[in-house]
Amino acid sequence: MSNAPLVTICSVYYSQHSKKLLEENYRFTKQRNRTPFTWIAADNSPDEAQIKLEIPIETYRFMSLSKFQETLPESLRPILSFHHSGALNMLKDKVKTRYFISLDPDFYIVRPEWIEQMVTHMQKHELAMLGASWHPRWWKKKRYFPTQPAIMVDLEKIQASELDFSPAYTADNPRPKFGPKILWALNRIPGVNRLTGPILRRMSIGTSLDTSYKLMERFMDGYVVECIPGAFIPSEDSIFHQTFISRFLDGVLPDKYSYVPKKKGYFSSLHFRDFLLPDTAILGWEEFMWADDSQQLEQPFGFHLRSSRVDKRDYEKEYDLLKDILKKIVS
């Protein structure tokens, strides 16, 4: 590849912790790639803080959460993803390279030379989008489509102006419920909800209208996209796959009512530990695996610190663990 950057990485930070994660991500990405890239960031930190990055990337001020919420109808203000997606929508319009990458500060791509490999793969297969899907443990999220924490878009196939990362929630129905109204009414009755609750949960699988939903609605049909699968073993990683009844129902029900995705290749049974890399899954972090054309077996692609298993995260401990893991991966 030439010395002119083909890709622009876009990230959003909003706190001292996310700032530190972004700075580590920038340094780690520089170590893993010889291919030149541009990186820009949006500052969503509080007005009284306005945290400045200590890495050489261009930063654009979006707005604080409190100010942004004033622009939303009151019913939508608790949905924080509007704030994050608003900053991404600002950044994507500033991209001047062919490829746009949305990368969360806490999503670390470990694969050596991943920028060149992803660009080559996209060009060879004429992909419009390539990226990590929602990890299968997030059963309410839409499946089978790349999403915002780590996604590359070819802006020659999709114009930046067409991209909209905003959630699809509306002011008059900010938290839509799926399923017959009679079931929701019965679900309020103690005792009866032991039966109706599990039914309603299954009817809520894949119904989230959160960040990237509009991308899927717009580009699922008519565009060639590819998902990078999450590392997932249903018996270990799905809280709803522990009983015989749940496993039986997952086996006989169609995909839209199954906690375990059924489309082949959407998740991988391999983990980082299978390649003698630090086991980030044991920390509750999400691992992703990918095989390009040069590999028959999926290899470690990246990990996301986001965790559904931790009620209260110790950010300082997490940051120290992260630095130690990144050091081991590089060495």
C-alpha cells in the first residue's frame, strides 16, 4: 500500500477512563500496523472537564451529555446511545479517506497488520462493510450485521452522508414492547409471570433498536457485508442455555426465538486461549475471531472490554489488566 492513508479511524470518548482506553488503543494500533492511517476523535466529556487527549490525533468537540439531552424529547433522554451516535455522525462527515472505521476506545484489534488485511479483504470481495457483529450474548441486539464498536465501511460504495448511527427509538415509543398485549397484562400477575416472562423474553430476541439498527435497515439488502464472529460457547456464555428445557427450545424454535443464533458462522467456538494468547474471555470481555482468505481456521481478531457479567466495574483494576494483556500480546 502507498504512504497515503486509505483509512480513517473514528472514536468517541466521554470520560477520563475512556480517554485512557483510547490513548492505549492508539499506541497499540501503531504497534500492530505498518500501514498508515488517520485517526480522529470526538470529545463527549462534561463541560466542566473537557478532557484533552495526550496523543497526536485531531479531536473535535461534540457536546456534553447534559447539553445534548436538552436537544432530545424528554422520553429519549435516558437512552445514552443517542449521545455516542451523534458524535459518530459528526465524525463520519469529516472523513476524507476511502475507508471509514468506527472503533470504540475499548475495542482492541490484536491481529497484526489488520488494517491492510481488512482493506485487501474488502477490495477482493467487493464488500461495503466489514466488522464485528454484536456478541451473541447480547440476545436483544440485531444479528447478522456489523456494528459500530468495530466496523470498516468503503465510502466508495456507501456515501458518508448515507450513514446514520442513531438508534431508531421514537419519542412516543422510547421503549417498545414486543409480543401480544394480553401477555404483557398477564405478566403483571404474580405467579403467572413465571410462565409469561420466559415467553416474552424470547419474543424480545433481536428486537433492539439501538445504535447501528438504522445501518442494518438501510444496508442489509443490496450491499455485500461481512460479520466478524464473536467467540461463543452456548453452554458457557449464554445464561439462558443452562437448562434442558432452554436448550430444547433453542433447538426446535426458529432463529428469532432462539437465544443461540442459528446461522452458520455467526459465532466461533474458538477463543484466544486456544492460540496461547491471554484469556480475556475469563474476565468477561468479548473476544472476536476472523479468518481471511489466507487462513482456513479463524484466528484472534480483537476483544471488547464491554462486559455483561459485571455489575460494577473497577476501572483502575481493569485498566491495569488491559495494559498487562496488551504488553503480553505484543511480546
